[in-house]
Amino acid sequence: MSGRPPYSRGSDPATEALTVLGLETSCDETAAAVVRLSPDGRAEVLSSVVHSQIDDHAAYGGVVPEIAARSHVEAIDGVARRALAEAAVDWTAIDGVAATAGPGLIGGVMVGLSWAKGAALARNLPLVAVNHLEGHAVSARLTEPIAYPFLLLLVSGGHCQLLDVRGVGEVRRIGATIDDAAGEAFDKIAKSMGLGYPGGPALERAAAAGDAGRYELPRALLGRKDCDFSFSGLKTAAARIAQTLTTDQERADLAAAVQAAIVRQLVERSGRAMDGWAAQAGEAERVFVVAGGVAANRAVRAGLEQAAAKRGFRFLAPPLAYCTDNAAMIALAGAERLALGLTSGLDAPARPRWPLDEAAALADPMHVAGRKGAKA
Ligand code: KG4
Ligand code: ZN
């Protein structure tokens, strides 16, 4: 599985850097980036352009899939051109085109993937269909040369899971949410509190002036010893309290209590996962990475950093720009695959659901069927 991809006219990954154009269109960001991966595994982001659609969706309090898909169609050409221009490269310097092929909103995924297929065909370049979650998984490697394996907490608006990342495309799921994702909980609770959209950052701002001890909120899955998450009880309890709020101070106190409850759960499950991971890690360096949009939250970072330090794990979180959706992480995941010859055919499907650990998802249908599947 190593060596030069069959129809690449580009660089030899054994001796030369690979330069990949990556595209991301799975939710409400149209993004393109150019990333160079050296043979020694170091990554260099030559450009990373993110066109946010937040203004298109704000009036609706959440992402409207149809609006997102149309907006991606309008933006993708310009965003990709800007990524090439800002990287100061032209097509002759590009060794491959990578695009998110799922999981995500299918209309948007199809826009980016189709664009990538067209470019690959027109320029005779290899195509790499990238799992969006694999992008988040490698996002910390954009700025730090982290070796495999490492333990990853992936927390975003669509996902909440703990993963043992053993290599490129080699991932084992340790735990996952059984209902909402953590970012989704932030967003929905913020909405019920009238804090606006997007909810996560708004709730974090409101929490800054709050007293987390004022409201008691339920703790999920107490008594269980696994690494699964649940946020639906918290969401319901918070929504009920939200209806009684009359002052800004009460609102701030509820925001602080909600944030503390989410942090506590993330920290508790991650600590448990670290203990289990360390017990079978042998000589491997203990590294804990947090990625995904919720990793932008300062209280989340601080709690996890402390839990990692307590257990002798090196703690890594990508810079904020690479926590939320971006194309640099897709380009890097694509480059790592390209270096191993793991390219895709032009018939690569757009997949609304695509679990990273397919074996775990199949063995545990609770995490693959229905709405629970996409979150986990
Ligand atoms: O990774 P991302 O950009 O998109 C997904 O793949 O979901 O993550 C977006 C999520 C949203 O739910 C957003 O509210 C949350 O990340 N988020 C935050 C913060 N910044 C973004 N949640 C809490 N605190 C933040 N500062
Ligand atoms: Zn994401």
C-alpha cells in the first residue's frame, strides 16, 4: 500500500514533499486549503481559506441544509482559487486533490467532492475522498509533528467520540455519544436561553460572568464505567430552567452551570479513556489530543489539559482556526493517504454517514442506525 499512486504525475512521497489542495463543504463552511507534507511527516499550511455561511443561516437559528448546499455552489470556485493564490502555487505544483466525502449534509458534501473530481480529471491528478472525522483527527498534526498512536477526543457540533488513532485510516472507537453531540448541546441550550447563533461561543461568553453553582443540573450515565456520553438530559433540564430566567445574572449563572456540566462529562470520560489507553500503550508516548469545534472552548481545554497532566499525558489542542471546520485538515488527511497510495476512484460516493471505526459501528448498531449514528 505504499509508493507512488498509479496515475500521479507528481512528487515521490519517499523523497519529496507532497502538495495537496483540500476542500471542505460538509456543513456551513466552504473551505479550501493547500498543505505540503514532507517525507518526515511535517506539515506546512500554505493557505487556508474559510468562507463562513453563518450570516445565511443566522435568521433560522441553525444550519438549513438546502441553503448551505446552494451557498457552497456559489462560493466554491472563488474559495478554491483564493487558496491557490494565497499559497502562491499553480496547478503544476499540486500533487493531488482531496475533498470531504462525508459524513455531513449530503448536498454540501456533493458540491465539494464533485468539484474535486472535476479538478482531478481536468488536471490528471489523483483524488482522495477524505472522511471529515479523519480530518479532525489529524488537525493537531497541522502544527505539531505528533506520532501515531494517540488518544483523541473529537468534539464538534455533529460528533462526540473518543478514538484510539493508530495510524492513517486506522482508528478504534473507545466511546461515543448515545444521543446529542457536545457542540449540539451547546447550540441547542444556547438557543433555548435566547443566546443566539452559533450557540457554543455565545454560551461561553455568557458563562464568563456566571456562578456555576447556582443551578443543579443532572449528571448523565452515572454508575456506568464505559466512555460513552449523553447530553439529552442536560439539554432538557437546562431548557426547563431557561423558561424561568428573568435577569441577565440568572442567564449567566445557567450558562456557567451548563458549561461546567459539559466540561465535567468530557473530562470524566476522557480521564477514563486515558487510564484504559495507558494500561495497554506499552512504550508509546502518552498523547491526548482534543479536536473539533468544541475544543475552541477555553473551559473545555483547561479541564482536559488538567486531566491529561494528572495522568502523565502530553496534551495537544489545535490552534483555534483548525479546531472548527477547515480545509487544511482535509488537505493533510488527503496528503497522508496520498503518501501511502490510498487514492480514490472518480466514482467515490458522497456519504451522509460514514463512521470512522466502521467495525465498531457495525458491532454496536445503537451507534450506527437512526439519528444516533451520525453523532457517534
Ligand atoms: O467542528 P465544527 O466547526 O463543525 C462540526 O463538524 O460540527 O464544530 C462546530 C461546533 C458548534 O456546535 C459550535 O457551537 C461549537 O463547535 N463551538 C463551541 C465553541 N466554538 C465552537 N462550543 C463551545 N464553546 C466554544 N467556544
Ligand atoms: Zn467538523
